[in-house]
Amino acid sequence: MTDHVRAAAQRMYAAFNAHDHTAAEEIFTSDFYSHPLGTTGPGSVTRSWQQFHEVFPDVQVVVEDMVVEGDTAAVRTSVRGIPGRQPPTMLEIFRVRDGRIAELWGLSSLRRDS
């Protein structure tokens, strides 16, 4: 199972970095829930990605560490391409169901002052 979990997380970051917003429909379950945003469904991911890319068109998320156990992945990333800032760090935990991301928890240094 860990290979499927790792693959789902990697697909998500690759789609974000490629600005492939429509891929969210295939990456996230129909009842996906984002704990940090309090939103449900892949459409909420699409909107979030679109808004982020409008503000930061050159942004790229780089996976620094990924730990997978069972149906869960914990991922530490750096966010590059935000002008005037050191790359912020994110820590996200995903729960995967049937090869798709079903739930996400996350912490980020994005909103902190540099």
C-alpha cells in the first residue's frame, strides 16, 4: 500500500507544479477534506491552486522528505518562487483511500513574516 500512497502524494505535487488544476479531480476523492482550509471536494483544491498560481505564477513545491506508513504520508516541502522570501516550509499529512487523497492536515510558514 505504501507505494500507492507515495504515488498519490507525488501526483499531487507534480500537478500543482505543472499548473494542472484539472488533475485535482483524479488526485482527490470526491469527499476530500482539507483540515487547514475547512473545505471539501476536489473543486476546492482546484480553486485554491488557481488563486495561488495567480498570485505566484512561478511557485514550485519541492519535496524535501516523505515518510509513508499504511494509508498515510507525511511530507515536508519547501515552496520556491515567492519573490522576496526565503523558501517557506510546509508539513502536510495525507490520508489516501483507493489511490486518491481523501484527507489533508497541514502546517506552513507561508503566512509568517520573513
